[in-house]
Amino acid sequence: MNAQSTIESEVANLIVTSLNLEKDPGAIVPAQALFGSGLGLDSIDALELAMAISQRYGFKLRSDDPDNGKIFASLSALSVHIERNRTK
């Protein structure tokens, strides 16, 4: 299933705009990996994205969180984490 939920669409737009990607946010497949062979993001992108999430959703992602691999695994996983932790 490639259709994005409302929150996935919102997060995909945040990813594209905050990282200045030349990609259609709607083309990001929710289950596709964000890093490596998937969307191709790297550790610098993760830092920038974490700052953008903090500003937009009102909570901090910690660099030492042992679950970061799961949190940033895909658009879907990141969106679920944001929904659970957002304060705004």
C-alpha cells in the first residue's frame, strides 16, 4: 500500500521541505526506508529532521535514544512516533 495517511503526508512534506529534497512528498512510500538504499538520507539529514520535528511538533528526539533505528526506519514509523509524542 503506497497511499499516505494524513500524518504521513504531513511528515513527508516536512522531510522534503526541511531537507530541501527535490522529491515529490507524495511519492515517498510509507514503508520505504528513509536512510541508506531507501530515500537515501544520512546522519546529517537525521539531525536536521530531528530539529524540524522538534519545532513543528513540540518534542525532542534524542540522539542517544536506542530506538532511533526503529523511529527513523520509515515514513510510517516516524509518523507513528510523532503522533504518539507530539505536543502541538
